[in-house]
Amino acid sequence: RVGGGDAFVAGLIHGLKNFGTDYERIVNFANAASALKHYTNGDINFSSIRDVEALLLNKNAAIQR
């Protein structure tokens, strides 16, 4: 889908700026941002940081939109 890679990189940049050297958290955040992008049309990721963090806290990985 269009924008998934861009969403991953945006999540990666956010993680690198905010999570120090917790590389597992950084990559998990980037993956979650990319996963959420696949549930929206177009090439803009409308998910917020709060949306990504909520997905990370959901151990069932059920994306709610």
C-alpha cells in the first residue's frame, strides 16, 4: 500500500528522537505506525502518536478504526 514505508520511516525518526537507545521500542513504534497506515486510504498517515502507542499497548494487536 502507498505510504507504508513513509509511515515506517516517520515512526523510526520519531523513535530515534524520543526513545534514546531503546532500539526494540524504536522499531516496534515504526512497525506500528506502518501497520496503522495500511488501514487508511491515500499516502498520508492520519494516525497520531497516541494511536500508535495504543496499538503497541494492545497485546491482541486488534487495530480499531
